[in-house]
Amino acid sequence: MNFGNVGVGKQTTQTVAVANTGTMPVSITQATMSNPQFSLTGVTLPLSVATGQSGSFTVAVTPSATGTLTGTLTVQGSDGAAPAVVNLSATAVATAAAISLTPSSANFGSVAVGATNSQTIQIGNTGNSVLTITQASVTGAGFSSTGLTLPLSINPGQSSTFNSQYQPAAAGAASGSLTIVSNAPTSPSVISLTGTGVAATQILSLSTNTVSFGNVDTGTSSTQTVTVTNTGNSNVQISQITASGTGYSLSGAGVPITLTPSQKLTFSVIFGPTVVGSASGSVTITSNATGSPSTITLSGSGVVAVTHSVGLSWTASTSTVNGYNVYRSTTSGAGYTKLNGGLVSLVNYTDSTVANGTTYYYVTTAVDGSGLESINSNEASAVIP
């Protein structure tokens, strides 16, 4: 049984299985270690093991000094059973914590003055003893750390994380360091920090500077969207977005709102004229961005809504009929749907449910007293402007 490397003062265990491979029961009466740095646990002697049965117990090693350890475990039984001998070995090594820092250096790049950039630092323990962090200090203008509560203990093979931050107060290159003091032999450990402060810019860019609604029927409304983008390198606070001009309003322009760099805000501009005639207006966006306020020019005209209808007439059937059905489709020769509820008793019909910019196709049928319907008439079409 080889325990491999074991730290001085640390205990490592392995399990030994004992089986009776003979033809009669065996009673284990004694188990002895030749080296006191090895010990036996998990067994109470004497232990009776029936034929074909097995048991187990634990062998532990606790080195007291560095070096190679050897020994034997001798298990003796009653009734003349031959003793079983297990050879034991281990290499006792010095115990120590070992620290690893990832990354070993942190470059925050360009950061706007007043803004903050953060990087995650991982502390790992690659040693065989508990790593204890007792101090952490940061040097360099604008650099700091958060999320590291001291003292901090990290078991072998484990890790912990915290954040290193850079918040420049002025433009220009900056350098610093983060020093970690621990019980690792290599302490203190140092992470180099670099970054560049750049002048803060607050810039709002508009997807358009003019919105034209053209002609809009009075009593209805038309909607267009506008997108505002922060194209600077610092946050922009929009405090107010207002629309002026008769018939103009906004939707989705809730303020106040803060846009981070590259963030967008999209809202709707609505024109709902109530009177005939041209109308002008504007959208005003007030913020802390350069050149505020930003203005979007609005234009549109209210016009009288034009309604259309189609008047149909046909030659009366030469047969005796109770009335007529009128069918309509937007596809020539197919897809007809009936327009009238009851039978049409006259030879004319007015369709008032048409939409602008659409072509309609019509046919009629005659219905006799038994409810039988004739074939379709010739197709007529109407173009609605």
C-alpha cells in the first residue's frame, strides 16, 4: 500500500479488505504496525470472518517529518491461520500553501474619466496546506479593489475571486499595483495594473432630424419611430422628451432615463390631425449631452377622409326567382365571399365596405323558391383609388 506524497502533519487514509479464502472460519486476533506513523482504525479485535466472507478497515499515515516512510501491517489469526502482511510506504513532504493569481496583470484599456472598468481576479491555492490571505493593498491613482474580505482562508485546490477596478479622475495613462500578503512562501504577490483615462464625451445621435407624415385623414393617426443612441463614451441622462405642435404626441418616451455608451432609446411620434390643413411641430430632447437640447422637426397635413363605395346592377333573371346573392373577392375568378345577409330583391346593390387602393371582383347568382342557386354571373371589377 503506497500512500504517495503526504504532507507533514497531514493524515491520509486507505482501505484494506480482509477476506477468508479458506475452508473454515478465521478469527483475527491481532493487527500490528511496525512503524508508529502508520495506524489502524475501523476494526475491533478479535474479528471473526466466516468462510467466503470479508471485512474492511482503514490504514492511516501521519508523517512527523519529511522523508520516505516504510512499514508493515501484520494481521494474525487463530487456529493456525498464516498471518497476512501488508507492506506500507509513503513520502512525507513539507506542507505549504502556494498562491496563484489569474490574471497576473490587469490592463483596463481606455476608460472615460468618471467611469469605472472592473476585472475579476482569481486567487488559487495550488499548495497542500491552507492558504491564508492577510493583507491586500492597491497603489496607483484611480485603482481599487472590492469583494475581498480579510483574513481569507482557501483550502488546497480551491480558489476565490474579487474585483479590481479602475476609475480615472483625469485623462492620461496610469499604472499601479495590487499586493497580496499571505502565508505562501512567495508572499507578497503583486499584480501590475495599467489603464488610460480618456476625456468623457456625452453625445446623442438621432436616427433622423425630420419626420414627415404626409397626408393623414382627420380623425385617424399615423405613427413613426425615432431612435436616440448614446454615441459617446460616458452615460447620458435624458431628463425630458416633449412634442409640440397641434396633433402631435409621443409614446414610449418615458423620462428620466440614462443611456450607457452605445445604448439606444426608441420611441414613437404620433400625428393625429383633427382639422384639415398643414401642421408643423417638433420633438425636443433635453439631456446632459453636448449640444442639448436636440430637436426633430415634424410636418404633416390633415385631410378630409375620402370614402368609397361600389354600385352594382345587373339584368334580371328570365326565370322566376326569389332574389339574388352578391359575392366579392380580391382575386379574379376565385375566393368569392357573400356580401348580403338576406336575399337581394332588387337588381342593384351598393358595397360600402371597400378599402382604398384595392381592386375587387364581383359576381351575382339568382335563387329560386326552393333555395337553389344559379351559376355565377359574369365577373365585374372595381378599382378603389
